[in-house]
Amino acid sequence: MFSSEWLAARALAEEQRWLLGADQARACGLNPGDMAAALRRGRARSLYHGVYLLDPDAGGQVTWEQWCAAALLAHGHSACLVGWSGARAAGAEGLPSSDPSIDVAVVGVGSRHRRRANTGLSDAPGKSAIDGPPIIVRQWSVRPDEVEIANGLRVRRAELSVIDAALTLDRVHALCLFDWAIRTGVHSPQSLQALAVAMRRRPGVVHVREMASLADGRAGSPLESRVRLACIDADLAPDDLQYPVLDSRGGVVGYGDLAWLRRRTRPLIGEADGREVHSRLQAVLYDRRRANEFVTRSCDIVRFTWSDALRPVYVQQIVRAALAA
């Protein structure tokens, strides 16, 4: 039989992704011995110091959202996700496939923050701990009005998180992130550049300003952003994005992801074939039909996959050769 205190703790945990903080457990009437027993019996698992997972299916994989929520619980109600973590929670595209850490900051505290003292329920020896991403407390000053809720998580607003994230990323990921921000309306080109210019003396600010100046919301995917940057770096920047290919009556047959015009008789169209969407049979057939339509409209085509985009020199060689043909 479960005690009334344990049932109350479980009900609270269910409302917050099956997570329970040590101070919350104590408020429900559970003492350190109760939590130590729950850990030994497999009724709870320890994620971070003073944060427990009470999921009835706790043997399964912990989701990224649960890790983020646990990190916030570990640092109190004033903590918020920032950087990569904040941008990902806001739905950003173009980030690395996984985060090496959960990045948090404490609102209104900034560089003076140190981790909260233990709330009184320490993790017992023999606990069922789970290896997860470490928490990094960023020493950034975050104001209360800069925080919003995204996917049930407290995050620094998306327009600020994308800048913070870009400062810790390389050039290509920063451009992918900025293209997404403009495409989705998180930023306008003007607001993005203004915020990038306002960053002073922070590591990474030089490439952030450069990528902000190159960002273009017409890029339809991180793959298109990668191909475009590879070409820009080789002085082969496309002349247009989402270039309309017309039929004999002036109707739009389709839009080329990238286009090189350069006084060519036949425009060169660059197509970025993403890993997921374009690998489906229906999408493959559509891509082939569209490519044939483009060729019949006096266009030349080069196509790039995700693996191609990971080799910028290859992209540059193909575009240069196609333009010279």
C-alpha cells in the first residue's frame, strides 16, 4: 500500500513530467528515509541531485524534455533554459543533433549565482542514478521579462536564445539557426542584425555578426543554408533563392532552392534533397518529375544531399564545374 504522502507526491510529479524536487517531496510529507527507500525499491530514480523521476515506467528512456525540466527543478523556480537548450525548446532548426549539456541561467542573478544549497533530502547511497547531460549554469544576466514558456519549459525568449546559442556554435550552425529565425518570424533581418551588432566583447561575436548579415529567411531548410554557405565561402554565392521556374504561359512550374543566373542562357538550379522528406518514395518521384520539368524549361540542375553538404569542398567543385560547363 502507498502512503497518503507518497500518493500526493506522485500526483504532483505526474503534473510535471513525473519529476519531483527534494523540497517538493518534503512538502508532501516525505522524509529522507522515504526517498531512500523509494530509490532502493525502484519506485524512483535520481536524475540530478535532489531531483527524482517517479514515472511508473521509469525503466524507459528519459526524454530530452524531462532532462530539461529536471535541470530547471535542480536550480529553482527562477531558472530558465538558455543557449542551445533554450533555442531547441523553442523549436529552432539547424542546431546540432544533440546537446552536450543542459544550459540554464537564473533570472535576475547572473554571474552571482551559485547552485542552490541542498534542500534537506540528499540522495542515498545505492540510488538508481541515470547518466544524463550535465547542467551548465551560464553566467548571463537574464531579466524576468525575457522569459517565456515553450513546450511547458521556462526559456529565455526565442529571439534572444538564438543569439546566445549562435555565440557558442560554429559558422554553419549559426547561419542555419539564423535562417530559421527569419523564416519563422522569430526575427526580421533588421532585428537580427541589430541584436548581433549589440553583442559586445562576447566570444563568438565576430562570426555571429557575419552570419547575421548573410541570414536569409527564404532558405527552406538547414541543408539549403549549408549549401549556400559553402558556395559563399568559395565566391560562388547564388543569385537567388526560391527561384521561380516558369512555363511558356508564365505560370510557375516550381521553385528552385538556389539559382545562379550570371547572364547564363540556362539558369543553374541547385536542389537540396533533405534526409527525411526527400527519401520517401512519393517525394523521390515528385523530385524527379520536377527536375524533368525544370530541364524542359531550359534550366540546368545540380542536386545535393545532406552528406554532400558535410563536404563543402565537394559542393564548391560541383557548382564551379556546372557554371563553367
